[in-house]
Amino acid sequence: KMKTFLGTVLVSTIFLVSSGTAYTDDRDGGLAFEARLSSAQEVPENPSEARANIEVEFNKGFTELKFVLRVRDTTDFITRAHFHCNKPGENGPIVFGIFDPGPFPVPMNANSLKLEGTLKNSDWTGADCVPTIGRVVNNLASLAFAMREGLIYANVHTIFRPGGEVRGQHPG
């Protein structure tokens, strides 16, 4: 039984590391999420060599989402960044915006950035996720649990690729 358990833990760890995304319970009792964004995850896929990652940490009460978004190597200016609801391989509506829409200003003439900030329940865009994922996502608690199940993706857009330069999510 112990060998089976250790084998399951090892396979799960390898899967999470190779998927480019992980989530864990954070030390304060909330939920943490990290994703590597790539052009290969965009729908449709594009040839961009941009790289990005996002780290998200929900507090214990799910009233705040702290994030760090890093984007590198785009050949064009970054115009938008959001969380969308839908499964891998499918596009969906913006459920929480970081900028355009969102509480943070659009970076001026940036083709790389590091942005740290906090989103609150009031930053919900009003999007209806029921048609795309079969559930309501209208606050940070519902965002966290949909994210954990692979139903939320982070997306960064540029002038040249307004539909999305890079995207990342947990495969669920």
C-alpha cells in the first residue's frame, strides 16, 4: 500500500510539474495557483515566443487575490490581461480583469512587465460563466475553486495579437 501511495504522489507531482501549472494550499489557509503562459495554449495557437507566468494567492477568507504577473519577450506592446472562464482549448468570457478591463492601468509601450497587485470581489466583470463551464463564477471564492478544477485561464493580449498572445491554466 505504501508503494502504491508513493507511486501516486510521484506521478501526480510529475504531472503538475510537466503541465506548467500548480496549485497548493498556502501557509495562511487560502489557495495558491501558478501557471506558465505560452502561445501554444492560445486558441488558436500562435507562433509567439513570448513567455509569461502568473502567481496567484487567495487569502483564507477568499476576499483578496494577490497576483504577480511577469511577461517577457513579446515583440509587441501588451494591451490587456485577464482571467477568463473555460476549459483548455476553448475561449471564454473575461471573469476578472487585471487591466483593460480591470483595476490596474494599461502599461504604456511595454513589451515586458512585472505587475503585482490585489483583486477583490468588486473586480468581477459581471461575466456569465454558466454557458461555458456550467457554473457561476461571481466572486473570488468561486474563481479559486473553478481555477483549481482547470476552468479558469490567465490571458495576456498584445496589439498584434488582440485575441491573446499567451495563455495558461491548470488542466483540471
